[in-house]
Amino acid sequence: MKYDFKNNKYFRWGLTAFLTIAASICFYYLLFHGNSIKTGFHTITGILMPVLYGLVTAYLLTPVLNYIETKLLFPLCRKLKVKENKKRNSIVRGIGILITAFLFIALIYSLVAMMLSQIVPSIVNIASNFDTYISNFTKWISKIMDDNPDLGRQITLLIDKYSVELENWLNDTVLTKTSQVIMTVSLSVINILKGLWDFIIGFVISIYVLASKEKFAGQAKKMAYAFFEQKSANRLIKSFRFTHNTFIGFIGGKIVDSFIIGCLCFIGTTLLQTPYAALVSVIVGVTNIIPFFGPYLGAIPSAILILVVDPMHPLNCVYFVLFILVLQQFDGNFLGPKILGNSTGLTGFWVIFAITVFGGLFGILGMIVGVPIFAVIYAAIKAVVNTFLRKKDLPVETVKYSYLKNIDEEGFHQLDSRLQRDHEIKDQVDFEQNKKDQEEKNVGEK
């Protein structure tokens, strides 16, 4: 006789009690032994870092490989009337991986070559002429102080105050910890070399992952249907597919967008004869990957650099700032929407919220991936809320709740206000536009 565990109330009570106790123990250790858990987590991630590099690299290169196979190699095989079989597919996959790896290595080489040919000389030039820049900057400050005696006295007092504090800090902290500084620098060099080695191993791993990506995906789906009910497995796979589309759409689009902005910045700064145009353009392009705050994070240090390098011509800095403002308006209102579209489905508030929270938790990496991660969380919560609303036979459109007073047996009761009437048309237009964007996105996914 088969015992029915699923419908036995004592079994359900026991399972609930076990899960509650297990969750309480995990919460206790997380709360009072967080440092040990954090240390163990860092140890495990340090060991698995090459594998993580390989998985991330393979994930980012998968769209490139798919494009090469579907748009170039398979059409070429059909044109040459090559018989479709397992051997042909293996050869196509091998050639596709070779082309993808070549493009990836060429991209890395181009970036390194640009750094060595443009950025490194710029940095060396800044370092070699640092005394001259400081002297010019000091003369500029002195001229301002001569023209404004009161301001000059205040600045002199501040300089004297902080000069003493800086001298004490150098004597008490830096000079007494020279050995620690040397050790820190040595460890940094070792970590850089280790990171480079992990990246090389990760790239090799990514080749194997790309070669068998369909097999890995099939194994994951197989496990989903083995451990979950069919409906739950379908929902899980759909969620992963949505997560994949969100990440690829946002990260890939943001990289393309930032590359274009960097190129446009280099062209503009070259025409404006801005000092160190290549270095400034790389800073602006790289920081542009960070949503919302990125343009400012890149523009502020670049503007300070331009002002320090050539303080006698402050208009160069002003022209650069104005150019960056125009460039970011172009990016935010035209280029970005064309490339990214509505890939996340988040409003401006939630974008800032995601960047702030994930940036505080995980630093720069969190600021970059925080938006797509939060978009997935937001979509999951939205799906759960809509499911409960449908079970109650209630509408799921947010616009119908914007000016809601209450719901009773007679139906919806809206607030009778001029504000509602003024915004009803706008809300309806926004709703129709969001619906249209979602339909276009669904068509694109199919």
C-alpha cells in the first residue's frame, strides 16, 4: 500500500516545522556569525573564480556565436548544399567558436593597444608635467586671490590649516607604515597577476561551455522537470528566459551605447582641441555603462583634469562640460531609447533606487547589473500581484487604481477631483504605449 505523504496533515506540519527551524538556524548564523560566513563565501568564490569568469564570458559571447551561426554559417551551408547532419553541425559550431574567440581576442587586443598608444602616454605626460600643472594652477589661484583680497585671506587660512593636518598625517601615518604600504602594493600586484591568470583559464572554460551550451541548457531543463511539477517547471523556465532576455537586452545594449558615446566624445573633444582627448573619452565611455550616475561620474573627474592641466584657459573646461551635457541629452533622449528601448520596464525612480541599493551592496559592479536584477525582481512581484488580483476578479492595470477611493459590492469608486480629470487622458496614453511596447517585446522574443 502506497502511503500518501502529500495529503497527510502530520507530514505537512512536520515539514513546516523542520523548514521553520532550519530557516531560524540559518538566520541566527547569518546574524551572529556573518563574518565567518562571509569569509567562507569569499574562499569558495576565490576557488571558483576561473569557472565564474568562464561562465560569464560564455554568457556574453553566446549572442555573438548565435548570430554567426544563424546569419552566416548555416546560410552558407545551405547555399553550398552541404547535407545537414551531426558532423556538419559540429563543424559549424567549431568554426563559429573560432570566429567568436578571434573577435573577442581582437577586441581585447584593440582595447589594450589603445590604452598603450593613447592613454598610457597621456598618463605619463600628466605625471611628467605635474609640477608645471600645479605651478600654473597656483598662479591662477594667486591671480584670483590678488583680485579678491577677502577671498584670498580665507583661502590662505584654509590652506594653512589643512597643510598642518596633511603634514601631521604624513608624519604619523604614511611614513610610519611604509612597510605596510610596500606589502599592500606587492599584494595588489600579485592579485592582478592572479586575476589575469584566472581570466585566461576562464576564457578556456568558456570555449568548452560554448561548445556544449545546448547540452547544458537541456540538462538544466531536465532537472527542472524532474524536481518540480510540470506547471512549476514551465513557470521556472519562463522566468529564466525572461531574466536572460532582460540581461542580454540591457547589458548588451548598454555596452553598444557606451561604445558609441565614447567614440562621439573622442570626435567632439578632438574638434574642441581638449587636452588628453583619448583619455577623457575612455573615462566618459566606460563610466557611461553605469545607468543615470555614470555620465556624471565620468564628466566630473575629466573636467577637473582639463582645468588642472590648463587653468589659464578655463573656457576649455566650460566647453567640455557643455559638450558633455549635449552629448548626454542626445544619449538619454535619442540614442539610448533607440538601442535599449524599454528593456527593463522600470521608471526613473526605480532605476535610481536599484542603482543606489545594489551600488551600496556590491560597488561598481552592483551599479552596472543592479538595474536588470531589480527589473527581474520587479517583474516577479508584479506577476504575483497580478495573479492574486485575477483570482479576485479585479483588473491588473495600474491606471485603474491611480485615483481609486475604495472598492465595494457596487464596484470601483474613483476620487472626483480635477487632478484626476486632468490626468486621465495622459494615463490612458501611457497605458496604451506600455501595452504596445510589451506586445512588440513579445513579438521580438518569439
